[in-house]
Amino acid sequence: MSNVSCSGKRFVVLTGRPGVGKTTIFVKVVERLKKAGLRVEGFVCPEVRWSGRRIGFIIRSIDGKVEKWLARVDGCDGPRVGRYYTCMEAVEVGNYLLRRYRSADIVAIDEIGPMELRLPGLRRVIEEILASGKPALLVVHERLRDEKVRSILEGSSCVFTVTEENRGLLPEKVYRAVLAALGKADH
């Protein structure tokens, strides 16, 4: 996926190296969309640190009503991704989203990457939402190799590669790209 014109695209994608600020931009844009009166459904997967070390990731619905472990260094029995074991309970957040996304103005997913796609139930949720035609704001792992998901995103995405140099300017640009995906001028 590469940067292309945002005109006529239904997916707005943030990508870039780990720790560069993708989730920070994502959260800022989601909050601004909600303040503009738009209904946003989706999930966010922030890291969890303990004593300065990353021990895993949680998955939380955008509205904060459902939260589960996505992956941990220990204590979960799903497929392993790097040093983390995925947690089967994460699909509960995905199922919550499945019940709600059709009535949303936009779906927001942070992130689509190896952990999320290795859990069959969560993968099914992501694939259904991407295939639904619903506009979406997505954080996509910078080295996404999944051909099925890549083929859905290819040609339908306006891609922003987040760097330390541009991350301060991107929230406004991403917000405007999302409005364009929704067919709205500005809120």
C-alpha cells in the first residue's frame, strides 16, 4: 500500500513503525469525529506496560464498554505472535463490534496486524467489516503480509505513513480524509 489520492477512498489507513504515534493520531481523530456528532464504533489495542516493560496488549471497544486481553507474554493460550501469546477472549470485543457497526457512521480499528489476524474469531470480524462497504479509519501493521486483507485494502485506501517528522501535522489531515470518505465537507 502506498500513499495515493484520498478522493473516492472508503478506508483511511495509518501505518508506520511501532511507537511512532499511530494510535495517538487514531485516538485524536476518533475523539474529534465523536465531538462532531458522528457515531464511531470499533476498537483500540493499546499496549500494557508493567515496571517499564511491555507485557502485552488489551483490546477495548471505542465506547469503553468491553475490554479484554488481546495478547500477553504469558497467561493466554492462543496462537503465538513474536514473544506474545494471543488471548481467545479478545473475540468478545470483536463480537460486540459486529452487533453495533452497521449503525455507525464510521468504523475505527486500531490495529489490523498479526495478533488480530491470528485469532480466527477476530479475523472473521475484521474481514466482515472490511467487506461491508462501511467507511473505516484503520491502523494497519507496517509489514502486513496477509494477502486477503491487503487485497481488500488495495485501491480502496488513502494511506498515511506516520513518521516522527509528520505526526504532529497528521491528525488534521487524517480527520479531513475521514470526512471525505464519509462524503462530508467539514464538521
